[in-house]
Amino acid sequence: MLLASHYNYWIVIALMMIGLYMVIAQGNLVKKIIGLNIFQTSVFIFYISVGKVNGAAAPILSESDSLYSNPLPHVLILTAIVVGIATTALALALTIRIKRAYGSIEERDIQVAEDLHERALTPPRSGQHDGRQERKEQ
């Protein structure tokens, strides 16, 4: 009975695990952003659940109410939603730039392209032979 009465916490845990799994397991950057948003939504639901007091009224002073609900968690969540939207917009803008630069939004493809780019920029070590020394000496 106690577990069933706190179903909102089970929803929070399920959403949190789904979001975390998407961030860790997916290679697609857009899917990772969606996973972060799901995780973020679970945190919002958690804070709103904690801030709700059963039988409490809004914190407006009146003669009939003696139990008040704290509005601070709800106000903090409104701010967090705005920050979350801005973070998502920035992440999507960066994903567009990555797509233009690397031609893909898959982590593996980006890593391969980055490794090829690093190899092209890295000069050969002194023990390696690349044919340039012979041309200079002749």
C-alpha cells in the first residue's frame, strides 16, 4: 500500500532511468538531447511532487486556512524550465554546426573524422620516414 501511494516517485524514477539510458546508450546527438530533456522533466516532476502539501492552500493569508503550501519549488521549476529550453536550443544549434562540419550527427562518425583530422595535422616522428628529407638532401 505504501509503494502504490507514492506512484509519482516511481514515475520520476522511470523517467530518470529512461533519460539516463538515452544519454549513455545512444550515439545520435539529437537522441541524446531528447534523453536530457526526459531526465530534466523527471527532475521537474520530482520537485513539484515534493512541493505539494495535501490539504494545503495557496500562501494567501486568510482566516479559514491554517496549512499553506510552499510556492518556492514551483517558482524554481519555472526558472528551470526556461533554462532547460535555452539549453536545448543551444544544444540543437551546436548539433546543426556539428552536422555541417562533420557531415553526421552520429558519435562514431564524428570521432572517426576527428581522428583522421588529427592524423593529418600531426607531423611524423623523427624515427618515421616520409620522403621529404630525401628531396631536400638532393
